[in-house]
Amino acid sequence: MNKKLKPAPKFRSESEERKFWETHSTDEYLDWSKSQAVRFPNLKPSTQSISIRLPVSLLERIKIEANKRDVPYQSLIKVWLSEKLA
């Protein structure tokens, strides 16, 4: 497809750019047939704090297991939850 593409405009702020792309198609500015998938392995996923009530005995057992593995107990909980969902 040899369609003439428009040059992408210059934006003064991210907000201005966001508003522009909400009302314009990228097809007029980019040739998506030449796009490639990329990975950003060093980016950390966004996290959100939550509160969860656990029985004291369960939390103590988790902390013991984390101590055996020499990892923070909250990290161990995240690993276990991720494994369970996989």
C-alpha cells in the first residue's frame, strides 16, 4: 500500500497529544504494515496496594516460608498468587 502519509504533528504537551489522538486515526500518519512487536523487559508492571486480612497463624507460616527462601514475605505471596492463577 503506497498511501501518502501525513507528518505527525508536534505537540506542546502530553495532554495535547492525547486529545489529538483521541479524534484522529493513526492510519493517516503511520504505515502499520511495517510495525514490529517489541519487548521492554526492564519495565516494572504497575502495582496497587491492597489490604487483606489473614489469620495471624497463616501470616506467620508465610513469613517462615519466606525466611527459608530468603525473600520478603509479600514477594512470596505475589509469586504464589501468580503461580496459582497460571
